[in-house]
Amino acid sequence: MNADSGEVEGRLPEEQAVLIVEVFRMLADPTRIQILWALVSSERSVNDLADHVGKPAPSISQHLAKLRM
């Protein structure tokens, strides 16, 4: 996209479109959004994230693994 004219130049390559869809799919979970929001200000342990989000630590670990991908 050209920021000055607002026009889109060309077509987004298919590989990039697929990657963007995967990123949005990973973010389409309220718990993952809460985890990311909690990590914006500082690093936190899994147990701290679990307390903050209100979910069990193993669940938080699973979400973190998916976000790492």
C-alpha cells in the first residue's frame, strides 16, 4: 500500500496471505489475547500469567507454545 495515495500496489503473494491468516487464527482466542496483553508491560512467569489470566498453568503453557509458532 502506498501511504501517500492509499492505493494498493500489486497483489499480496499467496504465501504471505496464508501466513497472515495463520497469525490471525493464533490471535483469535481470548486467552491468548489476555496473555499477550499481560506481557506488553513486562516478562512474566507461566504461573504469574496463569494467576493473571485465571487459567491453569498447563493451559497457559499450551497457549504460549502456540504463540511461539
